[in-house]
Amino acid sequence: MKDKLNKRIIFGASIIALMAIVAVFAPYVATQDPLEMDLSADARLQAPSLEHFFGTDSLGRDVFSRMVYGTRISLSVGFIAVFISLVIGISLGGLSGYYGGWVDGVIMRLVEVMYCFPTFFLIMMVITFLGPNIVNVMIVIGLTSWAGLCRLVRAEFLTLRERDFVYSARVQGVPNGRIIFRHILPNAMAPVYVSATLSVGGAILVESALSFLGLGVQIPTPSWGNILTAGKNYIDYAWWLTLFPGLAILVTVLSFNLIGEGLREVLDPKLRESRR
Amino acid sequence: MFVVMHLAPGDPASIRYGLNPDVSESARAHFSKMYDLDKPVLIQYLLWMKRFVSLDFGKSLIDDRPVIARILARLPATLLLQVCSLLVIFCLSIPIGIISALKRNSLFDRVMTILVFIGYATPTFWLALLLILLFGFKLEWFPISGMSPWYTAYLDSFARCKDLLWHLVLPVAATAFGGLAALSRYTRSSMIEVLGENYVLTARAKGLSERRVVMVHVLRNALLPIITILGLTLPALISGSFIFETIFAWPGMGRLGYEAIMGYDYPTVMGVGVMATILTLLGIFLSDVMYAVVDPRIRFGKRQ
């Protein structure tokens, strides 16, 4: 049993590690300059070959090299966006669960509003008005994806704050801030790790969808999403422009989800019992 | 829930109005004046709220038609697509979940678990592209875009329906896919949980047929969490409509919203936003009603 869950995490983590290495050393991994164009007729839209692993696009650029650089975008958007939503989700969820009362009321209404609104439309709108670039994409994805985390942290805080060790800390006169961060938060982190790992994958999906619609990373900077956009017009002929970037997104998100699920099984004792 | 219903249109609205100056800067001065864009943001917001009460979203900045008319013209196409997708999700995922739960660790269950995992991770717009590539171009089974092309005007109503269904296949497949993975997963885990309850044991001990135990005793109790998830998939479906309607050139509200955003057509963006929120709230309201239908405890709970 134990081996099986470790396998998931190891499998997912090794793929992500590989991706991270590719992202960091992109200039060395790429076989060609991702921006270098070759507009001569036989250089454009070449099928995959040994020279161009994933073929070339309509401007004669090497798709493999573009995807290598795209790894940077996807991973950094994933991590930074989730970091932002973690900060917001944990602080609001913690406040809400610890203090209760009207604080809880206000924050929970806010969460419900976030839940009800079709987030993707909100993101599209804000990005358009702020101007599409990678920094805005990270910030906006982070600002719109904290609601689930917030609920999770709140629920943990609600049960933990009634526990004896919190009472004893309070009786000893430990200030609220210290109780929240030192006593409760570490105990509430297990489900947060799981949820955060899963949402890295989610953020990467949103980024690629935005770039695909032309609202994310702007051309000529390569990202998996905008390679797909470029391939859309040649879909009946240049299948490699559509297949490979999508597969890259799929594998990356799948790896994050595998790590998340693996973590869930390791960290959640209830689930471990029921699986046995 | 009702508090939210009043809160929701106001709050996202103010977020967007905060960004408004960008728009008026780019617009010519008299143009701004015509649409009250020269007034302070707060005044604009109040004016908008005043008109919103009577469902008047103003006129489109592009073609000067009332926003509400533009939206209503596009709404049926979106609703058609969403309702069909929901039906597909329902009809496929619940049986899949039930069978997986009843035959845990069987070949079917394992294959489905892997498929669901992949389903979660698939960028659905990419799936849409693959569908177009495979069924549209390679096999040429289904049309790849649009809803009712020009020639449908010359067909009788039966042929027109058939053509419409034909055009629906790919968009519905793409739209339903994400929800399918999620819902079948939740059905499975919810069923497994209920299968372990004592009353299921009692029902079996009474000698009821396995079919009756599963369909009446287990499924009914397992449906509650499933309905919650269904309510939550609605915002996702509507979010998805912005992408899929653009890819498949489906003449619905999502594409209208996308075009409006791209053209900085401010009143239309607002209108679509509000309409999408209303649809979502409607969905959540319906799932609340379904709760009461499925679970008598909720129906009677309030009276005691």
C-alpha cells in the first residue's frame, strides 16, 4: 500500500523536476533560437524530423525550442499564481475561522460571490482591461482562485480552535497572532498542501487557455497556449502544432495532480483506513 | 443564498467599473459623453445600477443596438449547448460512477480511474481542437463550426433539427468532458461511502433484491453530494462556454462576450457578465430545489 502511494508522488515529482530542469536550462536544451524565423517555403510548416523534433510552425520557427521556452512560462505562472492564492486564502480563511462572528460573515459572503461568478470570464475581462502580459496573468489567476483554499482553511480552523492545546495557549496569554500562526496553522496545513498542489495544475490550465485566446503571454514570446493558437489555422495540415503543446500541458497538469492525490493519501489518515 | 443573489451583481460590477477609465481614455470625447463615460466612476456605477433594476444594460458601443437584445438573441444557442451538455454529463457519469463503485478494483473501475485522472488534466480547449482534427478533418463525420448554416433556411423543420443535432455533437462533447470526469468520480466515492452504511446492510438482510438495494437505498442517499457537485460544475460550464463557443464559432452568449471584450464594448461586457452570473445563480437555486426533492429531511426540516 505504502509503496503504491509513494509511486504516484515519485512519478509526478520526477516529471516536474525534469520540467523544471528544462525550464531553468532552456537555452541549453533548445536546439535552436525559439524566435528565429525562416520564411522560405520549404522551411515553413515542416513535419517532425530529426532536425526539428516537433516540426516547424507557419513562420519556420522550431516548435521544440518554442515549447522548451514555454515550459518556463507555464511553471512560473503555476507556482506564482498559486502562491498568491495561498497567501490570500490562508490569511482570510484563518481570520474567518479563528474569529468567527461578523468577520466570518463578511469573508464568507465574499467567498460565495467568488464561487457564483464564472471566474474565467472575470479573468478574461480584467486581463483585457489591464493589458495582457504574464505578470497580470499570474496576479489575476491568483486573485480569483483563493476561494476554495479559504473555505478549506476556515473549516480546519473551526475544528482546531476548540482543541485543548489552543485553550491552554490562550489561558497562558499567548497573543492571537501567535496562536494563529504558531499553534493552529501548522496543524491545518495538510489539506492545504494537497489543494495547493492540485491548483498549480489548474493555474497552468487557465494560463494556457488565456494564451490560447490571445489574452495571456503575447507573441512572439512562446507559451504552450499560443503555440496552439498558431496551430489552429493549420489544423487540417500541421497536426504537430496542435498535438505536442497540448500533450505537454496534459502531462504537466497530470503530474501535479498525481502528486496532489498521492499527498492526499499519505496525509489523510481517514482515507488510508478506508482504503485498506 | 439569497443574500448572495443580491450581492453578486453589485460586487463584480464594481470591480469592473474600477477599470473603466481605461476605456473612456481610448474613446473620443463626445462618444464618452453620449454613453456617460465622462462622469466619475461612482456616478457611472450608480447610473448603471439604476438602469440595471429594469434590466436595461444600455446600448452596445459597437452597433448601437440595446445590449439586452443582443444577449437575448444569443442566449438560446448557449442554453441549448449547456442543457445538452448537462444531460450528457448526467446520463453518462452517474452510471459510470455506480458501476465503478459496485465493482471496485475491477478492470472497468481501473480503466475509468485512469481515464478520469487524464480527464482532469486535459486542457479542454485542446480536446476541442483534437475533436475538430479527428472528426472534422480526418474522418469528416461532423461539421466543425457554426450552428445553422445558410442552407438550413431551405430545409423543412425535421431536416433542420437533424442538421442542428449534427452541429451540436462536437461542441457538446468538448463541453461535457470536464464535468464528466469530475461527476463520475464523485458518484463513485459517494456510492462507496453509502454502501458501507448500516441501513444498506439492513436492506440486504431483509432480502431485498440487489437491484432494489442499489437503486433505492444507496443511490438516493448518494445523490445528495452529487447534486452539490453538479451545482458547482455550472460556473465551470459557463466559463467553458466562452472558450468553446469561440473555437466552434457557436453563435451563443459566450462568443458575444469574447467579441465584446476584444472590442472593448463595455456595456455588452457588463451585460454578459451579469447574465452569466444570473445563469449560475439559477443553476445553484435549481440544485437547492433538487436537494429538497431528493431528501425529505430538507423538505420537512424547516417546519419543525
